[in-house]
Amino acid sequence: MENKSGGQSWLPKMALGLDIAAAVCFLLGLGCFYTVILFPLSLLLFLATVVLPFGAIIAGICALCLGKKEIGAKGIAMSVAAIVIPVVTIIVLVILFSTGVAYIRWM
């Protein structure tokens, strides 16, 4: 299969885009959360916020498996960033919840 993007794969860009899309979905879900009519949409956006980083990690790993010739140096950096961003986010959240700085309020 011929690559028409000048020899560079689109997979690293997609992996990093999935991380950015997760942040955008969170903000949109937060905005829709307070309106009655858009509440179901906010739940779908929050679900996408949880699922999209897993897709980004998988796409980043797949992009790294392609090799440097296929994705280039920028592609390697984007793939590593797509893997590291969700992992660091989860580690920071676990630390914040365990130390009591952030907590989940049940109403």
C-alpha cells in the first residue's frame, strides 16, 4: 500500500490528536453538564474522555512499531508524547487523590 503523505505515516498525528480530542471532549462535556437538554450528550462526552486516551496509547505504540524510517523523528516524538500524556495524567490523579489534595465528592 502506497503512502501518499511524502513517506511519513499519519499514525503519530492521529495518536496525539486523540489525546487532544480527549481534553476537548472533557471541556465540552463539562459545558453540557449543567443544561438539562444536553445532559445525555455530556455523559457521552465524558465517556469519550475516558476511552480516547486508551486509543491514543494503542495508536502511539503501533506508530513506534513502524520504525524510524516510516514515521521520522517528529513521529517518534509525537508517538512518545501520545503514550506519556495519559500515563502521567493518571499518575498525577492517583497522587492527588491519595494525598487528599483532590477528592471525589458524592452528593
